[in-house]
Amino acid sequence: MTGMGINPVILKSKNPRILVIGGTGRLGGLIRRAVGDGGGVGVRLIWQARTEGRGGDLVFDPLGQPDAYVRAARAADVVLNLAGVVAGDAQALGANTELALAARRAAETAGGRPVLVASSAAVYGPRPGAQAETDALAPAGAYGAAKHAMEQALQGAPGICCLRIGNVAGADALLGVPHAPGTRVLDIFPDGTAPRRSYIGPHAIAHAIARLARLAAGGAALPAVLNLAQAGPVGMDALLRAAGESWRDRPAPEGAIAEITLDVARAVTLGLVPEEPARAADIVADLASLPPAETRA
């Protein structure tokens, strides 16, 4: 692709240090199980937690302790903000913007560190076809609207890349929430198909973020927004079948979204994900290969 100012061959030779804000959340936990401290994927991950006993390398409140945030950012090469709120009223969801702005301020004060911010495919809303980063946004729900507002608040800030992430296997309601036998229900549309989404496995997203951080640390000019998922949509029924899970069909309710697909051409150009369409079996195998989650007192 052209016009993005990207040179995918610029990689920091030594392991860049990534400060991971929100590293104890669901997505951060999956990435940590996939790559640990990041040495195997060419980075050094520094995990932040807000409270002791959560497994953080650093413990501070990103909103309440700005000085600690700046010190941590100064000791890193890249800031990755995974912290966010997925449910609640408008005030609660507004924390997504506050957390993103806190990351921007800390990175700027620390000398202009690049910032990767977790956004969501939900900013696009329910529209047919593959959604590209240049498409207009029309989020349908409160969460998508909150992530849209977050992106708008960051618009024009240098060195920031908002990652519009698709469904992450293990962090979603389909594969990340256990169900008792016979209780899982899957919407089926009038044409006989189940919902289809852009998915990515935990190892795959960890490797993609590691490479993106190495690009940023090496001085590459990343796009302000970037879709991040594996290529092509995957049927939820195919994923459950690959995982050996059973389910009951039900007619899709009014307003249910049949397909959300991300155009990942930019991510492919950057070498973050392969061009070949994702397969349900590979995504499930990626999730199944994670080591067990640590139990904490």
C-alpha cells in the first residue's frame, strides 16, 4: 500500500521495552500466557498492574499516579495501552478516553515515546463488506461509541497508533467464557449461517503487537489507526465445531449482526499477519496451546 508512510523493514535490533498498561486484564492475560516476558518474540514486556498481587512488574494507577506513569514510560521504548472499560454507563465507558489520554501525556512527557492504543472493530458499526481504516465510522453500541470518542480525542497526536482489534479468541464471549453442557446458544440467520467475525488467536496477536512495537521503536511512521485481525471472517459455528463444543441453534433476533469483517491489508503490509484467510481450526489450536493461567492469592 502507498501513502501510509510505513517502512516495514525498520526494526529495532535490540529487544525494545514495551510498557503494557492494563496487562492484568483479559487481553493482557492472554498475551502474557502466550509470550511471557516477550523474549521469544523480540521484545521485553513490562507489565503494569494497579494493585499488588496481580503479577505486575510495576504497580501504579495510570489515572491517579501520573508521575509514576512518566517514570515507567521513560524506562520503556514503547507504551502499549490495553487498559479500558467494556461495559457500564457513559461515565464508566468514558474512562477509555481518560486512559488513552493519560498514555499520550506520559509518553510525551517521557520524551515522545510511541504509543499503541487498543481500540475495537466496534467503531465501524454493522455494515456489509470488509471495513477499511479509511471508512466512515458508525458505531451502533455504547462501547463502540466510547472507543470512537477515544480515537477522536487522540486524533492528530503524533506517535500514536490506535489498534482496531477484531475478536480475540479466548477474550471473547464465544471461546473465552465456559458454558455448561447444553447451555450454549448460537444465533442462526434466515440463510442458515451463523455470525461471522474477524478473529485472531492469542499467539497471533502477541506476535503482531511485538512486531509493531519493534517497528515503532525503530522509528517507522505507523498509521494513526490500524485494523488488527487475521484475514477474512470466520464462522462462529466453525470455531465451536473446531473446539469440540456443542450448541443449540436459535433464530437470530432482530438487530443481530451477521458479519463484521476487517480489511487487514495494512496489517499484512506491515508483516503483522499473513495474507491467507484465517482457518477456524488454526485459531482454536492457537488458543488451546496456551499454558494454563496462573492462580493468584
